[in-house]
Amino acid sequence: MNTPRVGPQVLIFAGSLASATALGILAVLSIAQPMLALVPAGFMAALYWISRRRVILVAAGSWFCYLPYEWGMKLRILCSGECNIRVDLLLIYPFLLLVSLAAIFTFLRERLVTKFGPR
């Protein structure tokens, strides 16, 4: 009998989703404390330093670009004072999460697939 086993790709995807969820929580918290955006930015920069993959560089750059934007919103420089309804976050957060998910997935796939080898 062949019993199905969970392959490394499923584990990589699950780990990527869990990491992206944590990054999403940090993104929401960064509205009140914009400096928290440095946590995922630094994390992505460290992953890029290790793997040198372009998608990870894009993710790190996106988080680093989000920091001054959110800081400007908090200081009311980029908005007229009515910043309570942030429609811009409907575009920014999905982009940040998707690019982060792609970066983490790429990093984990590179590390685990080379470790376990092709099946």
C-alpha cells in the first residue's frame, strides 16, 4: 500500500503562509508604530544576504519603502488630517504580503529542496 506522504513543497508552502501571517500582523501594528516595519524589512534583507534572490530583494525594498510612507502618514505630512479611513492600505498590504510570501517561499524552497534533493 502506498500511503501519501507530505512532501517538502507542502511544508515549504505552509511555512511561507505562517511567516506571511506574522508579517501581516506586524504591518497592521506598524500603523501606530511605523518603526515596526523595520522588522520585516531587516528580515527580508537578511534572507537576501543569504540567498541573493531578486524576489527577496524586491520584498526587502518594498518594506523599506513602506516605512517612510507610513511615518509620513503618522506625522500627517502625506494626508490632510483625515487619515482615519486608509483606503491606500487595501492596495499596500496585499502587495506587501504577496511579495513577502513569494520571497519566503523562494528562500525556503531553495534551502529545503537542495537539502532533500529532487524526488
